[in-house]
Amino acid sequence: MINPDILTILQNKIKRISMDNSTNILVGPITLPVNLDGETLTFKWYSWLKVTDEELQSAEGTQATELLISRLSSMNLADGQQSSVLVYGDFENSDEALIRMHSICHTGDIFGSKRCDCGFQLHQSMKMIAQHGSGALFYLANHEGRGIGLFSKAMAYILQEEGYDTVEANLELGFADDSRDYKDAISVLQHLRSHPVTLITNNPKKMEALRAAGMNTVKRVPLWGDVSVFNEKYLRTKVARSGHLEAVPSTDFFEGRVAK
């Protein structure tokens, strides 16, 4: 059964737009502070989902919201795009190479949202790889919102605006805290390179996934940065609840003195 508080929070942020043979379910507005040329501007963000399922189209009110939430985790909304890898230098043969397994973040990577640190991590890891002289950035398209998809992520953001943290929001919507899978990316990595790699990450689960697949991954480079009032809770949750490794002691890290 869906938590009644969750239904109350989401009900007022979900609108239904009827079309000839389908319905667009619109979620928003969601506050999105965006880094635009060094200045933080506040935008309002919406996401929509086109549905043709007759039951989802005909349901109304709270029942419609409850039905939508109950279906979210089985819709596989994160699977609609394809992944890619950006390779730099002599990645196949160089003695040492940096790699980044980067989960797509529509809001952070494209819009420059400061609710997370994804956009910073994307561009910073590209700079690190280029400065190192050899490496690869894997852009994983089915990892949006830790694998829940963009529309579901919009609903999770609404819950976060009401005080739920990242983990709690995903769980309340029927998902695991983190449902990302790295098998496909690792298979491509193994095809491109057999020598050891150094992983750019704060997430030990990525290291474990590589090692479990037989990759020689013995080094890790942290990537903390772009801390602001907008993402401080998000970053704390990464460390406290998702097991991410801090670059420096927490008292220094969350005051902005971070390792670049």
C-alpha cells in the first residue's frame, strides 16, 4: 500500500493532459537551481510521461496517483536510451588509464542543476582524463536517477522538496536505493582495454562491480566538488546512506574545502 503522505505530496504536482489516443502525465513544477556561466539561476522543471494504458488514462484523483506509483518500478523508464563511451589517447595500450562510469543526469549534465554534483563530475572527469593522457568516460544512459528513469526522478525530486532524502524518495516510489547495473559497460571496457585501470569515483560499489567482472582495478581517484547549499543534503546522504567514500573529513568537506 502506498504511504498516504506520499500521495498527498505528489497529488498536487501531477496533471493529466488528454490527447486523442493517449494521455500525457505532467509532473512539476520542481525547483531547479542552475549554474549558468558561473551564476546560479532558479528555473522550474517539469517532466512528462505519455501513457496509452487505458487503466492509467481513465483513473482519476488519488486513485490515479496511487496506480501510477504502483506501476513506476515495472515500467523500466530508464531503458529508453543508449549508452556510449568517450575515449582519449592510446587507451588500449597505455600503461595507466583513468576511467569514469558516469550515470546520465538530464538535469545536472544538460541544465547544470546544482541539486546534485553530476554536471561538475562529468566535466571534471573529462578534464582529468585529458590531463592524464589516456582514459575513457562511459556515459550510461539507463542510469538516470540511480536507474529509475527521468520521469520517476522528477517524482522523487518532489518528495525531496518535502524533506525526504534521495534514498527515502526512491524507496517510497517502489524502487531500490540504487538499481544501476554496470555489466554492459564493463563488457565494452574489457573489449577496449585489458591493462589495469584507475577508476574516478567516490562510490565503492563501482569498484566492486569492476573487480567482480575480473577487471584489474586497483586504484581509485575521488571526485568531490561543487558543494553548495542546494546539494549539501544530497552529498551527505551519499556518504551516510549510500556508502560513498569521503575525500576529506566531513567537517572540512561540507564547508567546501574539497579535493579537486
